[in-house]
Amino acid sequence: MYNSPCRKLTGLVGVSILQSLENAAQARLCSWDLVQLCRSSTSKWITFQHCNFLKRQYVTKTTEACQRAKPKQEALTTPLVKQHPHLQDETVIRQVQQISAIDQHPSSVQSSKETPTQDTERASSDEDPSTAQETRQWKEIKVMLGDLPGIYARLSKIRLTALVVMTASAGYAMAPVPFDPSCFLLASLGTGLASCAANSINQYFEVPFDSNMNRTKNRPLVRGQISPLHAVSFAAACAVPGITLLALTVNPLTGALGALNLFLYTCCYTPLKRLSITNTWVGAVVGAIPPVMGWTAATGSLDVGALLLGGILYSWQFPHFNALSWNLREDYSRGGYRMMSVTHPALCRRVALRHSLALIGLSVLAPALDVTSWTFPLISLPINLYISYLGYSFYRDADRSSARKLFFCSLWHLPMLLLLMLTCKNHGWTRKTDPWLTV
């Protein structure tokens, strides 16, 4: 009766013995591998490579070490969203509506400091869609009446206008005629008004390009402080009285030169800035006309002295503007302006040096044309040599430091040169119009 259980017992014992023998043989192989790895290694320390047998041992026992990848978790959604899917879209719309505008009104800044509970209550109580649409739109900048003079000054580039009036006054003072204060004031006022109009129209055309430049992004038209119609009206209010004043109260030649300068600056120089580097030469002609206008306002004719003054202003502008544009190359490139410093940097440096040296020759030409005495080229030689040296440094180094030095030198070089020229001018009118001095 015990035969069948005994047979089963002996079978189980035999299977267990065979399994223990297999495990012993496998363990012997693993221990042998470990010994071989330790003998073959030249390193004195045990590394992770010595534990590769553990990895093999882990992989061979597939029945004991079997892992499965976890399935991807589904998106957690609340039962309320499952039952009503349209609620999810409404929450997204709420979040978009709460995004604040870039240019916030002071009232919106004050309301942002309130508690979140008040924000949620206000969002839930938004019933008027027109009010919500108005909050998302851009706010028009309200300008007070007292801010208009400053806005007009920036619109007309008041510092550039002051430089234009100064050069026109120097041309009037250099003319060999008696000084007439009333004519001088009228000529200066008309020239200043024409310059304000030209600069205003220039900014009107360049609004989309000035917004891309750090140097011009704060101009009134770019910031929206005044409307384009307001700017054009201001330009017309300056151009018409200015040209009329020059033509009727001074002389028609000066009025024609003022109208020509306004046309060249607004219709030639401004569009050429985005087309060709010849805009620099056209701009130099524009800057050379004001001293000629001052000379013609005093004499009523174009003489060699007027052309000499125009030539000095023409040459001076190249080291001045080329040095300025060298440090603004990134800005001009973003604005899309084709300047020599951006497209032809080597030519930009050569032209600046060339016209710096030309100032020495023009100063020597002044006494030869009987505009000044021969002391003028001598006393003006140091400042002309200095700006020529800085022009050569800019040509040689082509860095920001040399360009900055040349630009700042040009700012004081022109007033100093015109002042020296005025002190050394030939007073030919005293011998022609004052006969009692010859008695």
C-alpha cells in the first residue's frame, strides 16, 4: 500500500538532487569567470566590469527576473469634465481673456494688485463683450498741451536744426557786406523753419523703420504721441512760412535755395537711405547748402566765397557722419538702411580720411580766393591736422574707440574752424562802401 507514495517521494528527491547539481555547476562557472576577470585585470582596484557575471546571472534566470514596461498613464480628467466636455474649452477662454496688454493703463496696474478672489469675481461678472474688447485693444497715449513743445522739438530734431542755423549764420557773417541785423534774423528764422519742416517729413516717412532701431525708437511718431496728420500739419506750418519768409523778406535766391534743400532732404536723401550708399553724398550736399544760403541772404548772389563755405561743410560731414554711423551699424542694419558703414566698411573709412585731409586744402584755398587772410590756414592747421590724424586712426584701426574719438572731435572742430575763419575774414566792404575811411 506504500508503493505509490514511496515512488513519488524517490522521484521528488531525485529531481531535487539533479537541480542542486545543475545549480552547483552554474555557480562554479560564475566563480571561475570572476577569478579569470580578476587575474586578467591590470588594475589594482575592482571596477564595474568585474560585476558583469552578475548581469549574465540576472538575464539567464528569465523565470525569476522578468519585468514588464508600465503602460502609459491616461490623462487625468475629472468626472465633471467627462460628462461636460465644453467646460474645458470655457476654462481655456477664461485664461486667454485674463492675459494683460503690453501697454497697461495705470488703472489696470492698480487692479492687478487686488486679491485673486476679486479677480475671479470680476471675470465671472463680465457680461458686456464690448467692454472686454476695449480692454484688449491698444490705448492711445494722451498728450497734455504742455508736452507739445518738447514733442515738436524732437520731431524737428532741434539740435540738428540749431547746427543748420549756426552754419547759415556763419555764411551770413562771412559775406563781405555790412551786417544787417534785421535781414540776419529773418534769414536765420526762415532757415530754421525750413529745417524743422524737412526733419518732420523725414520722420513721417521713416516711422516703420525707426521702430526697429534703438536710436530712433523713442521718436514721437514711433511712440504714437502725435498722429501722422499732426506731424504733417506741423511740417506744413513750418515749411510754408519759412520758404515765404526767405523768398519775400530776404531775396528770391535764398528762398529758392531753401526750397531746393527741403526737396533734396525729403524726396531724395530720405528714400535713398534704403536704396543706395549715395545717400551719404546727397546728404552732404543738403548740409552744405545752409552756409550758401547765409551768404546769398547777405549778398544776393552766388560767389566763390559761398562755394568755399559749402565745400568746407560738404567735406566736414563725411568724417562726422561716417564715424557716427560706424558705431550704429547694427541699428542701421536692423532698420534696413544702406549706409557705407554697413555695406562698404572699407570705403567708409577711406572717405572719412580723404575728406579730413580735404579740410586742410580748403583752408589753404580760402586766402587764395580772397575770402580770408593768410593767417587763417596757419592758425587752423593744428585742428585740421588733429582731425586728419583721428581720421587716419579710424582708417587704420576701424574700431569703436577710434570712431568715437573722430565723431566727438568733429563736434567741436566745425564751430572752431568757422570762428577762426570769421576772425580772419577780409573786410572788403569797408573799402567799397565807406569812402570816408580813405580820406
